[in-house]
Amino acid sequence: MNFAETIKLAFAAIWAHKLRSFLTLLGMIIGVTAFMIVLSLLQGFSSYVDEKLAGIGSNSFTVRRFSFDDFKDTDTIAAAQRRNTELTFAEMDFIRERAQLVGLIGAKAGGSSREVRGGGQSISSVQISGAEPIIAIIDKLDIAEGRYFSEPENNNSTRVAYIGMDVANKLFPGRSAIGEELTISGIPYRIIGVQTAKGTVFGQPQDNFITLPIKTFGSAFGGLRNQRAPYFVVTAKDDKKFTETVEEVRTLMRIKRKIPFGEKDSFGILTPDAIQKLIGGVTGPIGTVILIVPSIALLVGGIVIMNIMLVAVTERTREIGIRKSLGARQSDILKQFLYESATLSAMGGIIGLILAEIAGVIVTAVFFQTRISLLAAFFAIAFSAIVGALAGLYPAWKAARLDPIEALRAD
């Protein structure tokens, strides 16, 4: 019996018992759907992180008061708070003047959450932060309208503001926000630029912010200290020498702070690789655990298929006897039932994949981009077929081993 004829018989058997076949498929459909939804969320989140890190720049890193290692436990945090002092502009100038591998360096500070008024409207919980003008170049800001602030505006603590699209639309609907005035804690600021909308991440808006010149921010919010202390954003001149640039900045900071050889850094350096490693360290184990749960559903689906195939063997005992009496070999009977269970399971995998894709479209529209790769889709269908084949192995073996005479006597 050739492959095409065996597949034809498998489909005929499935179609002959439509309701039973559908109920059998449910276990595999639910398992594959749940597995692929979780996988698409994990892949989508990973792609989102990679995209954001790429947006920051693979040759960009930050110098901060604390590092990730300073937050291992309460004792480590307490020691870091005593050891690590706030960064200063003198340290940034020291790096700028002496570094050979640094391309650009600038400072940021903040942020604080405040109510903002303007255009007869008000918005609560707007994130206010400060930045140096060079940050527009370092962060590769996409300016929709207007401009970023200049060095003279920063040096003179000019009350100008660069705002997100949500702030512009809510305070000044239907008109340009450029040149308009808004107030933060009763202090007026003139809007000079609006950033292109970024949308939301996990339901959190990314356009509800106001950035001020860093010196303006410091003078308006009680000085650049504590939560408002500055941190540095640094880029490397050459991407190939990124690691050397990080080490150069670390060495200059240690020299400026007069840290003895062998003692721990009293500051932190955060690189894209370190951020990605941290996120991977958190999402990796979580992803493994949450993928195990839908895998159990796949196992249950396989057990259901095995049970149904055992029932099918019992129901079709006489049919098997007739086929054997007409010359069908044990291998023909084995292949027929194996193909039937594998086909049934693969159909469940395909339907589950379609449902997962629909769910992914909904999640993408509401939260963030999800992604199911072609390799993952192929794997899902192939895996469901393999599960079905393994589940049908014993029933098929049992059918193939039936004695034709005894099978013909079955009622």
C-alpha cells in the first residue's frame, strides 16, 4: 500500500466520525494554542527588547550611581549606598577631556511625576526629566515638530520644554503645541519641540513626558541630587572598540574618585549587553516554566488520541480482519493507524496554530508586538504530528497483531 492511499484511508476514517474526531482534536488544539501563544509572547518580548536596545545604540552605555550587582540583597544595597556617591558634572568633564575612545557624552537627570497645565487643560502624572542638548544626538531622538533645546538655553536655565505627543494632544488638541505655554508646579515653560509618538508598552504610554534643559530642571525642582542626581550617557567612537571604551571610562572614573587598586567601583556602568543579560536571566527561567504548563496540555491531548485510537481498533476489528484476509500485511495495518493518529494530531496542531495567530494579532493591537517564526510554526505542526504518531503507536501495533480469523469473528 503506497503513502497516498494510506493517507486517503486515514482521512476517510477521520471524516466518518466527525464529532468524535473533533472532540479528539480539542485536546491538541488547546495544547498547541496555549503553547504557541506563550512562545509568541516570549519571542515578541525578546524582539521588543532587542529593538529598544538597538534604538539606544549598540555603542551606547550609561554611567550611574549604582550597578545591577548593587541590588543583590539588602546588605549589598546598604553597602552600595554608603560607598557610591552621586555623579557630578566635574566627573563628566574629566571623562570628556581625557577619554580617547569616547565619541559623545551627556548627562540626564530625573524624573519626577507632576501635574501639568496648559491650554485650559491639565494632565496628572506626567514624567518630568532633565537632559543636556547633546542627548538629542546620543538618543537619536525622532522630533515630529519644532526642535530640541540648545546649549545657551541650558546654560541660562531657560524655561523651555520638549514634550511627548500625548502631552501635546491633550493640552493643545487640534493645533500645534509649538510656542504654546504650559505650567509645572505653577512655573511656566515655552514648548519648543514635540517628539514623534512611540505608542504604549505593556499598556503604559511612552509619550506622556516633558524634558527640560538639565540646569532648568535642577533649578526648578530643588537641585540635582538624590533621585534627581545626574547620570551620564556615553557613546563609543568605534563600535569595534566598545568594550575598550567602557573600560576607559571605568578607569577614568576610578582615577577621578581615587579608588585604590583592588577596591570595588563606587559607581555603576550599564551596557546594552548587561541589560539584555539581566532581562534574559529573569525571563529565561520564567519562560521555561510557563512553557511547561501548555506542554502538559499537549501530553493530555496525546493521551486522548491514544484512547480514541484504542477505541477505533476495537470498533474496526472486523474491518482489520477483512483487510488481512484480502492480503494486507501487518505493516499496512500499522501504517494505516499510525498515519490516522498522526494526521488527526497534525490537524489539531494546524487549527491551534491558527487560533494562536489570531490571539497574537489581538495582543499586538492592545499590548506589544508578538511574533511566531516560520520555524516555530513548522515545529508546532511537526511536534503535534509526532505526539499523535507516538500516541497511536500502541493502538496501531495492537491492530497489526490481530489474528485475521479471530478478527473476522468479532461482532
